[in-house]
Amino acid sequence: MESPPPGGYLDPRALHACRNEQGELVVRVSGVGPGARVTARGALSECGLYPTPDTRHPTTPGSEATYEGVRPVRAFPFTAPEEQIALIDAEDREIGMIRDLDELDPASREAILSELAVAYLVPRVTAIRSVRSRFGVTTWDLETDRGPRVAHVKERTDIRLLPDGRTMLIDVHGVQYEIPPRDELEERSRFWLDIES
């Protein structure tokens, strides 16, 4: 049996998300019980959300809590990017977990997806120009959808083949590059990928 996350699973019908005037992700959760932590700082009327009257400790079951500066974090960014999304408040505490973004109302889903798109900006590789190794570091000369890039990879474990055929390359700075399935690459890129993965 699956154990709940520290903040618990959130009821998708009780969760509403949007961006405020400062561009921060704002989340309102209905049905908050004792011990909830709230970081709301003021009225959020621009997206239809308002903080609870007691912004520090709403303790009445059935009340609502509004959080500003929320950061969504994927539990499985490569294999299930829209499932098991943790919501972290501005003080780095977990609010709760969303099982599946498809269960949210369209506006909330879009707000969270747009925040995830910024947090998980992953260049997509269109060609592998060359790969060379020196002093234990493999240097990948890449063409991506965001222009040419050079990635330095230290460990073989930072080259990950995913179940759908894509390969994720993680460089020494933590930057991730998505390489499409081999059949979508031209011959020279397939050659380099076969040698290195």
C-alpha cells in the first residue's frame, strides 16, 4: 500500500492555483485541518483567492489556507512529469502532494504547469556533433532547440535511458538535456549516442 507524503495528498477539488501580480504561484487549499502553515501576505483578488482570516494557524477543519510563492516539484520528472507533484511553500515546507495534474481544474492545472515549465527548463537535443573524453570527463558538443551547447558529463550514471526511448543527459552543473529516441536522430548522432550510452 502506498504511504502518503508528509503533507498528505491534496483533494484536487479543494485545490485552486493561479499567479499573483508578482508572478508567484498562489495556491488555496480548502478543508485545511489543525496545524496548517500559511504564508499568505495579503488579499489575492487578482486571481480570485483570499487568505484565511488567521493567516498563521488556521485550525478549524473545513477552513481554507492560501499560500504564496509556492514551488511545485516533480517526484518523477522523467517518467511521470504530471503525476506526484509536491507543493512546497515559501518556507520550504511541503503543503501536500497532487496525485495527477489532470484531476485539477483547467486554470489551476495551467498555472502549475507553467511554473513547472520554468523550473524544469530542459533543452531538447536535435543533434550530437561530437563526444570526446579527457581526464575522466566526457564533453558532448550538442545542437539543441535553444542553440549550440557543450555539456561536460563526469559519471556514466548521468546518462539515463528512459523507458520511452529518450535519453537524459545531466552535466556537471546539473543542467539536463533531453535526447530524443534514437530513431528520431540522424546517423552521426545515433553513432555518438550508441558509443556513449
